[in-house]
Amino acid sequence: MDVRTLMRRSAQFYADREAVVHRDRRLTFAEAWTRGIRMANGLIAMGLQKGDRVASLEDNRLEAADLFLGAAIAGLVRVPLYPRNSREAHHHMAGHTGARVLIVDERYLGEVEGLDRELPALERIFVRDGGYEAWLAAQSEIDPEVPIDPEDNYIIRHTGGTTGKSKGVAYTHRAWLAAGRDWFYLYPPVEPGDKCLHVGPISHGSGYLFVPIWMGGGSNVLVDRFDAAETVEIMEKEPIGYMFMVPTMLNVINQLPGIRQRDWSKMKCMLVSAAPIADDTALKAREIFGDALFQGYGQTEVLPVAMMGPRQWFASDVPGSQPLRACGMPLPFAQLEIWDENDRPVPVGEAGEIVAKTDGQMKEFWNNPEATAQRIVRGWVKTGDIGRLDRNGYLYMLDRADDMIISGGYNIWPAELENVITDHPDVVECAVFGVPHERWGETPCAHVTVRAGAAVTEAEIAELCAERLGSYKKPGKVVVSTEALPKTPVGKIKRRALRDPYWAGRDRRVSGA
């Protein structure tokens, strides 16, 4: 099976149903599919052939759906670029994948202008400007009927690039469909007419929901920027049944006045993923949205790995487990183990690196066999995340391996402190990371955002951690502010951007005691 063929089937059977929405623009399945065919033929007319890569830099709009559909119809491989990334990052992503065409929303042209003169393979930058609709309408609406094999490449997504340049993660059609199947395995079934809100870009994590919703006859509602108040209005007005939310977004929505008085009866599934969630954020969200919260764990290289619905997540009496602190339970079609430093499984309950196998895992790092060999060992994908599995199958992500703080010989995971600090009623968000310390080598540093007017002191935060976790884990430095923490385009806190200034001038991010 391939993505194009299954999406074409839904376009036939749900032709008159609503398929894609952006603001006041709405398309039926038939209209959206026709636009996709026109986009496919427009790309083919540019000289692109099956398997060629086409990069894109765009917001969540109907035009993004045109490319989502059109690339699949033409058998092309999408390479999503990320708005607000550096020009260097755009150059790298488009360059090392050999993209022949780059499609860019007019507002982002300044970020990529001239790349076609710098990259040998990039033949054209196609700008979506005021003439786009006329161009699209001029293309043929006859399906090009490109032959597609399930093992053909479908998309190349990029890792976050936290260590060195980001790597291209190649998915086949078969793997992309398997990932979508597994994401939705535990969710309430998608029914024709259900609506899915894409607050995050469909080029990122939210994009995994697009195809399953389409295949079930649902409507994909696109939002081009996250504004908490506007998002909540859309969620209630449409009304939304499914959505993907990163914890920082959910935390902001939880704080909105009147949020508990709104009608959330149509909400079936709010997936919270992409970063650890604080206990307080999860509990408040459950009070607001009821038993619609799901938490999942995975990463670009292998997903989804673990999932849990509200009954597993908020279970109050599971001897041997702390469900609220878990990030999921192994999915039926996923294999999950915890390995030691010698790539061997550890006993249940012990910490180590999370490794996994799924039908939806990456095929390879694009044009990087050395990195592929390091990450895929005996068919298992090494995540670089430190975690443990308990006797009941709950998975706990302790932290990224390279984020671990070693203070006076003790291993300290930032997520432990972040969970405690965000339990404080006046704390909005926080990030913890290691900074140099003359005696202990390094010590935890907490950057904390509090509510305007709150009288929260550095000593109060440190003492809270000492009481809950022990004195050796309390932060040696606390920075309290009402300013929001810096975030990536998809809402993840930029822990590294906060941490790096403390290590300026040092050869490595390790400080001897």
C-alpha cells in the first residue's frame, strides 16, 4: 500500500464532505484532491520525476495541503524546512537531500532567496505569491497515475539538530502508513465528519495525524500560528475532536480565563507529546478536557513507541507504578527495550537507553551511512533518551543522555526538577540544565517563568526541590523572570540556548570537580 492510493480512495468515497479548513476557506475532499492533482502536474511540468526531492518552507494553510497531496500524487519526496530556522539550516536541509525545487510562502522568501545559486541541485525556487491560484488553476486536473511502490521514499524529515547538523530521516510510504496506524491504534475511532486541529505545522509532529484523519473521512483544520485564545475559539467553534499539542502550548491554554466553562464534549483525543509534561499541567488539562488526554512517546527516527490513554495515564492505584510520571506504555506493534552502555538489555526497573523497533521507523539517515550504523543496531533504533520500564509496562523518560547533569558524582535528570518546580502554583514554565560549579563540577540551573506580580524567590524554588528530591538535587542557581522562555518553531523550550552562555569559552560541556 502507498499513501497516494489510500488517500485517493477516500477522496472518492467522501467527495462531498469537508476535508481541509483554514480560517474561512473550506475544501471538500473532491476540491482538495483536484488541487492536489493540479499541484502534482505543476511539479511534473517543472521537470520533476518520481523520487525527486521537493523542499518547502510554508505555514499551515490550504496551500500546504496542496503540496502534501500533490507530492504524494506525483511520487515526489517532500523535504519540509522549518520557518524561523537559520538560513544555514535551510541551506543544509535542501542541500544534502539534493532538492531540485524549493516551494516557499512569499513571507519566507527572504530566508531562502539565492539558495538556487548556492546549491548545485536546486534548480528553482517557486514562490507562492499573489499569482499562485492562477498558476494552480492552469495545471491539468488529470491524474498523472505515477506508479508508486510501498518501499519508495515518501518524505525526509529532519532531526532537531541539537548536536551538530540535523540529519535527514527517510520514510517509505509503507513506514508512514504504519506510523499513522500505530498513532491511532488506541484512540477512539475516526468517523466521517470528525475534525482534527493542526496547531503545530503539518511538516512536524502534527503531520502524522493528517493522513489517518483524511483516510477516515475527517476534516483537517489548519492553524497558521499559535495564539492560545484564538486556538480555543476554533477548538470550540468547529468543534474539534482530535488534536496534537506540545506541553508548553497546553500549559498556556490551561491558564486562559473561562477555559473550564467551554463545551469540550466533542473532544475525543488530545495527544500530548514531543516533550515531557509537568504533573500540574496534565492534571489541570484533565480537569478541563476530561478523559480525552493521550500521551505518546517517540521520535523522528522511530515512532510511535509508547502510548497511554486517560485510564492508564491517570490511574490512581497501580502498585509498582507512577502513571502520572510515565510517558506511555509499549504499543502492540512496537518493540521496546532499555539497554546499557554495551547495548544489552537491563533488568526491569533499571535505567538505561531507550531503544525500539516499529514498522514506522526510519529507513535510514539520508546519505549518512555512518550515522545510520550508529543509531540502528541489530535493527533496533537507539533513541539517545534515558528511561526505564517498570513491572507493569509503564515507560518513564528520565532525560536526554546528553542533558544529564553530573554533580559531585550524582546523576541528576533535569526533568525531575522541572516536574517539581512547575508544581508551584505561580510557576508558568521552567527549564533546568547543568552549569559549571567550582566544587561539584556542575550544578543544576533553573530558569523559571512566573506569573506577573508573583512574589517567587530563588531560595523558595531551591528549597522546594530540596524538600521533594533531596538537597543534593536542588539547583545551585535559579533565575526567576516573568519573560517566556525561548522556544523552537514547534513550541519546545530551547534548553540549549539557555545553557550555552554558561559554558562559553570551554572546550567541552563538562566541568571537573
